[in-house]
Amino acid sequence: MCEDLGDVIHNGFDTYRHNLKISIPFLLYLLLIPVIIIPTAILLFTGEFEYKETIMPLWILILLLVLSLGFIFLAGAAGMARETTLEKRTSLRTMWIEGKAHWLQVLFAAVGFFVILTIGMFALLIPLFIIGDATGSVIIFLVFIPVMLIFLLFAMALGYIVPISIVVENLGAIEGIERGFGFIRSNKRDVLLISLLYLGASIAIELAVVIIIFVASAIFGFEDVIFSESEEYSDLLSLPANFIELVVLYPLFIVLWTRLYMGRTGKLGDMGIEMPPPDTPTDQKET
């Protein structure tokens, strides 16, 4: 008998709490981005590249490198979540093994997911443009808001589930997307609730950061600077919340989604014991 949603959340949170190293892939990604981009920007500003023809290919190469690293770390984090769900512990070695084995499939799946998401959003927007009269537009708009919210919540879930399915079951990109859609269709309620939990946690982090900054500015007298209407300061204020979400919230929910996926697809037996898994690079590790 699989865990109910409450047990998934409780056990998943406990697993993450005892394996905070799952956050390391996302922290490394944050650290490596400036390491890659800053030297390139310095070379550009110091005049090492005199011709525009050389600048664009360089930035494309940098973008591809950053994207590749991102998907390596994402696949690696999913592999760590799988391992820690089963064995209560994980290692950075798992991150590199799973990341190198699955990053390309996760990348292709992300491209396919982006295309599907774009088509879906345009399909939802079409009625707003077809209805010409004001009354019809208002009605469509009122219906559109909750529909769009539900669509985005399920899209958020699919963005988590697809990489996890690829890593856990050693699938290709297309199979991972198909498995993700099938999983969501079979577990609509739990998927929607976890997506809402993520959304609520994200909003709570944003509000907490704003409150902390407000209190600190009131104490130290930085109101004029902190609450300036300048877009530069506004972007600066969003950095702490974005950091917490990427390094804490996202890996936590990777663990929750992984546990939910493995439990609902028969990869976990009673008491969290793994059912016979497919061959994956992790299974070939040295003991």
C-alpha cells in the first residue's frame, strides 16, 4: 500500500532535512554561472574581441555551456533524490553519475516541454481574442483566470515529474514526457495539492524576505534606499528570495516529487523498500 500524501510530505521533508547535500547541485550551478560569464564579459569590455562576428558565437557557446551544466545538475539532483529516498543517504558521486548519464535526455525533454507549454498557453488565449463583445470578453476572462492557474500548476508539476521519471526509470526524452503526462492524469489531486504547496511556500518566502528587509531598513534607517522605485534596487531585493527558492525550496520539492512518483508507480514497496528497478548508472556504482 503506497503512502498517502501526508506521509509523502512528512517523510520527504525528513529525508531532505537529513540530506541537505541535495541542495549542492543548485548551489554549484549558482556559483559556476558567474565563473563562466564574468571572464567572458571582461574579455569583451577589454577589447579582446574587436569584431561583432566573434561576439555572438561566443555568447551562444556560453549559453549552451550554462544550459548544459544546468541540466547536468538537475539530473544529478533527481538521482540524489532517488538514492536518498531509497537508502536514506546519498553522495555527490551520485550527482555526477546520474547527471552525466541523463542530462541530454532531460535537455531534450525540456525543449519538448517548452513547446507543449507554449502551444497550451496560446490555445488558452485564443478565446480571449475570438470573443469581440465586452460582456463575452469579461465572462471568458473570469473563466480564463482559474483555468490558467490550474494549467500553470500542472505545468509546474510536469516540469518536476519529467526529469524525475527520466532519471528514476532510465527513460528517453519522449518516454519521459509521456510518462509524466500519464502520472499526472492518474494522480490529479495529489499533483495539484503539491503544486499548490510549492506555490504557497514560494509566496511565503517572498513575503518573509520583504518583511525582514522592511524591519532591517526601519532599524538601520535605509528606507530611502531599500524602497527606492529604482528597478535596479527592486531586482536586488528579489535576489535573497530567489536564492532561497533555488537552493532550498527547489531541492526539497525534488525530494517530495521523487517520493510521490516512486510511491505511485510501484518503485517503493512497504516501508519504503524499493521494488525491482531498471538498470541505471547508479546501480553500477562500486560499493
